[in-house]
Amino acid sequence: MSQPSGLSADITAKNLTISGAVANNKQYDGGTTATVDFTLASLAVVESGESVSINGSGYSASFATKKLRS
């Protein structure tokens, strides 16, 4: 059996949605830097048969404002 030649394709990565990740509480320090807890997080819209995981290392997050709630 021979393989076809001269074929090309455009493959676009599918975006995945993380649900269940939450911002950790923090002591007020005047900044907006946040850390995220991925313990109960999961990925939504994963294609059947695909093996995926969440790697939270190198992830950054921030609060919208440094102000305390009033």
C-alpha cells in the first residue's frame, strides 16, 4: 500500500476551559498578585479519547484591584 503525497492540512489547537480553579486567600500587602489553587480544577470540552492534564506551574494571576472590600 502506498502513502498519498502532496497533501497538506491546517491544524488549529482547540482551546480548553479550566473550571474549579480558585484564587487563594492572602494577607493584604498592597499588591494585586494572586495564587491559584488547582486542586479541584478540571478541564471542560475535552475531546473523547484525548489525554489532558492541568499544569499550574508558571501560571500567573492577579486581582483586579489592590483595594480591600468595603
